[in-house]
Amino acid sequence: MPSRIGGSAASDLLRDLAGRTVHGPEPRGAGKYHYVHTSSTYLRRIQTLGSREIQGSVDHEERRQWIAADGSGRLLVTQDGRCVQPSGDFEPGRLPATFVTDTDPAALAAELRKGNPRGSTPAALTLFGRIWKNQVVPPALQRLLLLDLADCPDLSVGSAPRVFAARSGVAVGYVDEERHTRHLLVFDQETGALIGDDLVALDGAEVPVPTPAPISSTEWHSSGYSTTTAEPPG
């Protein structure tokens, strides 16, 4: 669980990470498609037909996506090596392609407020992860996103979950006392890149498994630009 060191410690860490983005490499490849490769686990609720009992199952999936600004592209989602929905090729307008690309601080701040009009910290963490899941994030944009997140109140410094320990991750998170959840974002301490997004149900949460229990966890493997949907960036 994150230590309640105070918002200033988490903010200082995020600003330090923002400064380290200058050491991060520019995205690989070139082309109109944003390629993102992640793997995830998530808690699935299972209710048998005719029964009121709800059980929990932890599912694993790997996701590769190629998405262009016009909403066209390809998804490749696998579970246990099997291709599953929503895998396929998509015509323009069929995929979410609301890319955040502006690196003017004021313009970016205004764009982020559209996605989080109340300025809540839980929504800011969710939006941060969603941006990284949908698109390539170059270091210049990454820096501004980190600085924006650093202004959120009630953040705390946490320990990176074990799954990310081998990648030298540092974590910043928020405990939602009302929903009884803990949301952590895990960053590469050398470059500030996002490498993990982890949501955990705490004691008191209404989940069909003993707590604390993972609700969802995403690990980023690679990203870049591609001219086709056939292969990852070179």
C-alpha cells in the first residue's frame, strides 16, 4: 500500500520523472499508425445462469493495436495464445482515435480538462493510463503529462507491484476511500515512461474474491509508429 508521505513527495517524484524524459528515446518507426503492445490481467465476474452467486476469475490477455487518426486499424488480442474479440481489421471511424498530441502546455492542459472536467485525482490517473493505452507518447508529451499529474492532490508514493520489480519501476498512486480501491501508476525511473497501471480492491470493496485483490493490471511492452498494420515498428 502507498505510504501516506503526502502529496508533495509524490508531486516531487513526478516532476523529477518529467525531467528524466529527456533521457527517453524517441518513438520507433514512422507512419500513420500508432502501435501499442500491452499485456493485462483483470478480474472478471462470473454468475452462473439461475444462481445468485457471483464468482471471480482472473483473465490474462495480450493486446497489439495499430490505430490511425481516422479511426482505422487493426487489433490483435490473444488469450492463452488464442485470438479473441475484439481482434480484427477496422475501417475508418471504427476505433477510438482521440489522440493527445499538443505539446503546448496551456493547450494540453485544456485538452486534459475536457477528459476530467472536475479535476478529480482518480479520474486523472485513469485518463493518464488511457492515453498511454491508445497512442504513442513521445518524450515531449510524456513530460507535460507527468507535470500535469504532479498538480493532483492526495497522491502518494507507493511500492511498485512485484510484476514490475524487474523493470526498476517507481510508483505513484491514490487510495479511494469511498470505493475501497488503490490505483497505482508505475514508471521507469530512468526515463519516466509509464510501464504499469495497477488497480487493486481493498478491504471493504464489493468484489467476489478475498481482498486485497487485483481488479486490473496492465504492463506496457513497446510502442511506435508503423506504415502498415502487418508488423510492429522496425
